[in-house]
Amino acid sequence: MIKAIGLVKHKNYTNSRVFIWIALIASILASCNEPNDLGMELLPSADLISVNTIEEKDGIQAFTVREDRIRTDEPSKNLLGELNDPVFGSTTVDFAAQFYLQTFPDFGTNTIADSINLYLYYRLIYGDTITQQRLKVYELNEPLYADTTALNGASYNYPYYQDVELKNMASSQLLGEKVFTPRMRLDSATQDTVYQLITIPLDISLGEKLINADSTKMVSHEAFAEYFKGLYLESANESGEGGTILTLETLAEGNFNGSALVVYYNNDENMSIEDPDERDTLYTPYVITSSSARVNSITHDYTSTPFYNSLSTSTAPDSLIYIQSTGGLESRISIEKLTSWKDSVNTGINRAELVFHVDTLVSDVENYPPPNQLLFIYTNDSSRLNLPDDYYFNSDYYGGVLDTTDYTYRFNITEHLQLISDDAIGNNGFYLTIPPGVKNSRANRVVLKGSESAIGIKLRVTYSKYSQ
């Protein structure tokens, strides 16, 4: 309904005729930039005084701040790699996971481990396809937990956040390592990204441990997780410049079986086949399932960045603001003049739109794609962060999606401003950040024009002033 999205009613509003006329104006505003000039001869002058549009820029202040640590357990996708970003500094992401048996294995008699490989799949990368990465694999000494039920009543640290010390949970004995150059390729038919495979041969001692496990260790996922706690993967950029963060495809999906640890072996039954060509390649996979604990540790180093000295300070607003996923950076924003709308008698907010502009040059959007969406959230009177009511009314109406025609993020905060005008909520400040379900599974970042730049951050408000 037009009247629902074009206007949020003021608390003193009682005249239904006014509401109808303002709703009509709201629909006109959707296709007109000059609301004062359109159809005014149709409006009942006794009810409606004026419709105006103002643009606020100078009263907005924006600062780049460190984000509070984020949860990194069981995200939709896991990350891995080291990226030395020319603007955002260094980000290192390590990974640990549990591996489960698909079925109770029958290794046969006199089983001998031939080899063991870790297979990692990925489809997306963030960074370059030039810099070599080194991955090192270690066995976990301490267990990971995927939920709040500890095994056998043991104490544990759950949930897991980006500062979890995964390296301290692992053995110091190196099981295997791999130097590789990340790549990404599109399927010519579907234009979808193709699965890329990293194969890491591991020390045969782990294969021997798995095939020689007592049968009691393989009767359940819980028993097996006590015996083999999982693997820790440490990443490093070989050159110290450039680099990449991979988006791992760890879980099975459709016809894709996911990343896995595979033991290859032989036994008496297989060797008894006289013709060598008839002998099977025997193997048992250990997979990462939706029930497996999957955790990232993430560290950021901003000491070499242009914003380091002003990071998380409020001494002066920034001409550029920096937004980064992976528990990195967000922007704290104040719009003091919103308070001036408080108790604006007989005022209805037709539309309030906040516009942020990407600095495409500093961001280097071709090589470092910006996030597809940002969130504009507010601090309530209890100092908790909330999404504006506009988001819950309709997420598409609320906005925040990157518009690549002019590289802007636009937010409709009409209802939020009306609530401030009605003195229903306070004006305690805002944050511009990455959506929660993305910040632990994607590595995108973006540089925006700040409040002190020539373009600035703009708040455009169209409102109706009317009498009862």
C-alpha cells in the first residue's frame, strides 16, 4: 500500500483526510523531484500546509572503528588464507575442523596404510591469483565442539570467536604442507565458478592411526571425535605482498561431496586377487558434515594503513571511512540534527533516505569487490544495537544493497526518523557494518566517502507539514 511505505504517521495525527492526502503526495513523490510544484491546487489548504525536501550533509559525522570480535564457528562458508591488502593491511585466517566417518569401516585383515591426503575445495577467492600461499596441517590435541553439549561433561570454550587460539590447540608436529597459487575459473556454459581442488599429502602416521583405531572408537561420531579430534590448517603468504583469502567449500551440497580427509590402504583380501589389474584401490573418507565443528581464527594488522593513527578515535570525522568483513572494521556515525525533528508538531515524514558513496578509486573495486550489502543499525537507549523498524517492515524497502550504476549504498530510514520525531526512541548514534551472516564467511571490504569529503554522506528528507 502506498500509504504504508510513503508515510509514517505522526503521533498527533487524527484527521483521516490529511492522511489520505499525504499518502497521495507520497505516491507522487516517487516520480517527482519537485514536490512543492506538483498538484498543489488539488490539496485542501485548510489541512495541508506544505511538502518540502531538505538535504542534510554538514551535520553528519563518521569515524572508522574496530568491530567487536565476531563468532566464527559453523559459518555458511569457512575462510582460509593470508591477504596483505594495500589499503586495509594484513588479514590472516586459519581454520580447524572435525572430520567424521560416513559409515563404520571394514579395513579387512593385515591392513596397511598406503597414503593419506587432505582434499580442500574452493570456488571463490578474495585477493590476487599471483601470490603463492603456503598451507600447513597439524592434528588437533584439544577437542572442538559444535554445540553446547560437552563430550562426557568436559569443560570447553563455546561459542568460538575470531580470537580463538587454534594453534595452541594443535600438535607442533607438522603433518603436511602445500604451496599453491590460488585461481578462479568460470564455467563457459553456466558462467558459474568452477570448484578448485587443493590436495595436501599428509604424514602416513595419521593414516596408520586412523586404520588401527579400536572398533570402540568408531561406533559413534562422539567416540571417534575423542580419538581423532580433527585438523588445524595454518596459512601464510609466501611473498609478504598481495595474497588471497579462500572461501572453502567444506560441506557436501547436491552432487558435490565436500572437502575430505581420505586414507588409502591395502589388505590381505585385496592382495589375494591374483591379477593386479583386478585389485581395487581401497580408501576410506573422513568428511566435514553439518554436525562437525568448523572454526576460524582471524587476525588483522592495521599498523601500515593510512587510517591507523585515527582508528577508533573521535577527535575528528574522517574524509574516508573503511568497512571490512571478517571482524575487521565498521563505521560509527552520528547525525545530531535528527534530534531537531523531535516533537515536530503536525509533521509527517514521507521519506528519509541516507546515501553513502563508494570511493571507487581508493577501494579499487575491480580487484577488491565491495560487499553486496551493508547494514545501517542504531544504538537504542539501553546501548544495544538494533536494526531500524524500516528493515523489519520490508528489507528491500530498507535497502543497503550496492548499486553498481553509481556505486552507492542507500538506506530508507523513514520510520526510524518518524520515531525520533515522535520521541518514541532516542538519537544515540549509528553503525554502518557488514551483515552478520556474511562477515564470518566473506572477506570483502570497501572504502566510502566520509562525512568530511566533498561528496559526503547525505540524508535526504521529504516531509509534510500540516494542520489539524
